[in-house]
Amino acid sequence: MELKKYGINILPQWHFSNYDEAIDFIKKTPDRYVFKPSGNTPSSGKSLFFLGQEEDGNDLIALFEQNKDVWRKKAPTFQLQKLITGVEIAIGAFFNGKDFIQPVNVNFEHKRIFPGDLGQFSGEMGTLMFWSEPNRLFKQTLEKMKPALIESGYIGYIDINCIVNGKGIYPLEFTSRFGFPTIQIQSEGILTPAAEWLYKLASGEQFELKTKRGFQVGVRIFVPSYLDRENSTIELYHDLPIFFKKQNILDGIHIEDVKNDNGVWRIAGASGVLLVITGSGSTVHEARKQVYLRIKNIMIPNMFYRTDIGLRWAEDSDKLQTWGYLDTFI
């Protein structure tokens, strides 16, 4: 409602608590839809999202008709959202309570577990980003929310993830906090000392972040306990060491569920999410090369990660330039 209030596009969406009604709706209005479980249930996360592939919605109809009893238990309430194709892109910025801090952050999340965007959705597998002067995407989304942010007294980082195409910008979700691993990857590109910019931000000062030119890439490192939350699997990996081939080279290494045991890094916690590795470069190719060279220095039993973070840029950047969303306004 806030987006609509400030004149920002929102995707058409319909809420249901009856699968037969949803089936009738799709039959009457055939289209591609996204199925999203609602409410405070285990399925309301992103793991049970279903993106329709057929233009008439028959794949969703088949899914519902063949599994109604199962779906009623797993997702008693749900949403159908019109599926829009295009480039998934996010625009974010720090806000000091009165205005946005420049430059703004353009980022491309990679949510699926496996390379090629296969598998279930994760919290985040890796991200490509760069810093920019205010651009068209920022002007048509975040900047319009400035009155609401001032009214709420908000101070911090805010990010809005969107699908864009030649017809327009379609926001998907807000993140009104530091993102993870976004903040770790941002730190790879921010030159201003963290204590300085955090203090100024919290104090409501107007300032400009000093940032690197070019691109930053971040890749998350996991072990199988991320996928298998059985106690036996968690115990199997708990306390295993994280070994660095070159012990004195820890640039771009950011810890998550890791502890320091007398100088030895070991797996801690139960999440199976261990590290965020970051790299930067004047081109995406250079940033990718640096981050994956840094990953090669790490040895953890059965660790896994995506090898294609940032590869979509070659195709996506052409589309974004054609549509004009990255045009800057200085």
C-alpha cells in the first residue's frame, strides 16, 4: 500500500484460502502466476515458491488439482501474483533520517541454491553490485519513498528488489535493514572507514561515501548441514576446521557461523552458512576472478558454493542500458 500511495507500480496479486477457488480463478483469467504461501508457517518462506512456466497457467492448475489435500496442510493461505519477466535488480541506499546518502547501491542477488538458478530458494548465495550516482531506477522507486522514511524516523540501509523490463519497474520486496551478505560485500567497496560513516549516519549528518569504482562480488560458502538440518548432520560438521592454504592471506574473508578456537577457525552453530568471500575489480570479470581465487585458498570438507555469481551481467547490462534504468542524474 505504501508503494501505491507514492505512485510506484505494484504487481497485481490475489489472496486465497481455498484451492478450488484459485483453480477457477486461473481458468477464468489464464496467465503466468507466482504461487506464494502466506502466513506464519514453515512454508511461508521462499522454499515453496512456484513460478508458473505455462502462459495459460495450466501447470499451476495441475499442481493444485493433483495435490490439494497436501497443499492445504502445507500452505492453507496463499497468494497468486502475476508473473513478470525481465531483469531482477535491486537498488539500495543509506538513509540518515532526512535524506539518502550517495552514492546508491545497485545489486543483483542470486537466490537459488545451485548454478544456473536451479534448486530451492536460499537466503542468498551471492551478489554482484556496484555503486552509482542516483539513476533512473533510484528516482522511480526509493527516492519516491523519502517522505515516508522521514515521517517514520528511519535511519539505516534500505533496499528494494525489483523486476524491470521495457514496460516498467515492478517492485518485489523491501529490505529495511543491513542485508546479509549485502553489508559484507558493500564493505569490499566502501573506502570510508566503517566507524566514521556509521557514526555520521546515526547522527543524521549529510555526507558522501567514498567507494571503489567498478564492481564487487560476494560468494557465500556452505556445508551440507545447511541443506540437512538433522542433528546427526549438524554434529558431523560442528567443530570441523576451516583451513587456509596461505594462512596470511585473509583479504575478503567474512565470517558467519564460525568460531576462533585458539587461532583455528572452526564451524559453529547449526546453520551450515560459514563464510562470505568478497572481491572487487574495475570489470565484472576482474571482480569474479579475484573472489574465486580467494575461494581456492579455502579448504572445508564438502563445502559448496555457486560458481556463476555475476555471470548474468553481460546479458542483463545490455537490457538495462537499452531500457535506460542505469542512466544517472548528477
